[in-house]
Amino acid sequence: MALLGLQKVMLVDVDGDIAAQCERVLKRCGVVELTKARNLMSAGVRIGSGEAVDFLIVDVDIKELGGESVSSLLLGGGSSVASSIPVLFVAQVKTRADVAELQEAGCYHFLMKPLNDNLLEAKIREIVERSFDTLKEQEVVSSVKAAIDAKNYPEAEKILRPILRKYPAFPKFQVLLAEIVFCRGDLKTAAIILEKIIKSDAKLAPALELQERILSQKRAEKEMKLAQAAATEKERLVQELTTAREFAIYYSLGGQFEQAEAAFNNLLKRAEGAGLFHVLRLDTVEMFVRWKKFEKAKVLISELQADAPSQFAQQISTLFEQLVREESLCEEEKSRKGYAYKEMAKATDFPLPQGTSNEDFDPNTEERILKYIMFEGKL
């Protein structure tokens, strides 16, 4: 029976005793077919031409590598497929520098000459199993991601949990777990998982991307909470100001103009954030018109015409017309009263200054004439 589906193994630049030893161990493992290639370039060409190979054993001379990576030599043969085939390297290693050079060239799985049959078999099994796990990993990642995309988070976790038990610290699977937790809305737990991953691998792109998504979500949630709090506060303020406005209008309609003015002034200081500022300014103009404080009303009308939004244009225009009409009526009334009291002053011999006109009469003059009539007994 073939070892984990291992059908065909290619020996690359392996000769003599080492070739015989590899053949012996591989047959014991149940490998169906052995083939040989002169070098990595030749192996790349053959695999690129369509030859199916499950495993490579390469006898590598460190001095001949010259700093070039094994994958580039395989790709130089024209096969991108070859670079994904599991490889065991055998080499004459004498120093730590030799080990470093092998690893720099991409020879991560290697055995030092001379070889031991049991160690060779164990190493082949380890590499094949790890290669199988890599394929399994890709399948798991795809299945979990598909479940996440479908928002089937229980299914995603069900697929992932057995793999996590086998590889509890494997970064990619931990990132997937963090993503499931994040999608379920538990940002705090997702952040804790990611923090541990990033501590062990600060450059792991999926972890960093998910961390940014979590931070972005946290920022969005914070902004939403602030916006909701602001909206609630604005609603409370609007209700409070609306009630206070009703009292101010009540004072104005009842002729309690000093209280009305004080109330409107207090409201205007607080109203801008509640969207009632211009409404209250219009109310204040109306109050001044009732109070016959036409000059103050004109100042406020001018300010409204200059800076109020266009939606208030019609109300401002109507108020201005009302102001002009009320001021005209007031002047007419004043003139009529002035004439009447001037005539009354003449009839009672009330001493008026020389050249007094109808418009010069005011409530004080009126009061003085009435007192004069009362005490002097005229008319």
C-alpha cells in the first residue's frame, strides 16, 4: 500500500549507495514507482512537461547552490508545479554555516550524510504527512471562509474546532476563529485572539487586516453611540426649550413683555444646538412688535434677513410687513391721541410748551393733563 497516497518518487542527482538506500526505504514504505533525474533543472523540465511526481529526494552539493534558491532552479526548468512538490534534501553538512546556506536556498527538510534507514523513513513520513496537512489546511480554510461568507457561523466553527484541537497555536486557524468571533459581534474576544497571534507573528497579513477591521468597527460603534447620545440630548433639549418657548409666548401674548424678553434671551443662548435658534428669533421679533419696540424688531429682522436659512424667508417677509403695518398704525394712533389731548389742553388752559405738535404727546403728557383736569376741576 502506498504511503499516504505516495505513488511516484523522483531521485534527483542521487547515485551509488545513497540511491540504493533510498530505493530500499521507499519500497519498504510501499512506494509504487521510482524514477531519476540528473539535476533540479532536468527535474523541473520533466515535471513541467506533465510527468506526475509525488515526492522528490535531492542530493544537493552546498557549494554548487551558489546562493540560488531550489525553487528558482525548479522554476528554471519551466515548472511552477514542481515548486509545490514536497522535497527531502540530503547533503554533506559540516558546519552551522552549511545549515544556514541550505535554509537560505529553501532546503528546509534535509538529512545529513551518511543516512540511516530508520531516520530516512521517519523523515519521509514527516514531510509527506506535513504536505498532506497543508492540503487539508487549504481545504479547511476554504470551507470555513465559505461558511463565514454565507454567515453560517455555527457551521464555520464546527469545521474549524477539530483542526484547532490538533493545531491549537496555528496562526491561520486562529485568525479564522477570530474572524468568526468578530462576525458574531464579540469584538473584545476577537481582539484578544488577534493580539496573541500578532505577538507571535507581527507581520501575518490576515491577522493585521482583521485587526484593522475590528478597530474600524470599534470606531464606528463609538461614533454611533456618540451620535445616539447627541441625538438623545438634542431631543431632550428640544422638548425642554419647546416648553420654555410656550411660556415665553404666553408672557408676550399677555403683555408681560419684560418677562417675555428675559425668557427669549435665555432661550436664544441655548437654542442653536437644538435647531430652534431662528424660530426663537422670529418669536422675539413678534414680541417686540406687540410691545411697540419697533427699532429692536427692525434690528432683529435685518439680522435674520442676513443669516437665516432660505426656509425662513417667507416668515421673515411676513413679519417685516406686520412690523411696518403695526408701526404705521401706532403712529396714526399716537397722532390722534396727540390731537385730542392738545384740544383738551386748550380747553382746560393746560400750559403746553410753544410749538408742541400732535406727535410730541406721550403717555407722560397724557397723564399730566388728566391730573391737571382732576385737581384744577376744569372741563
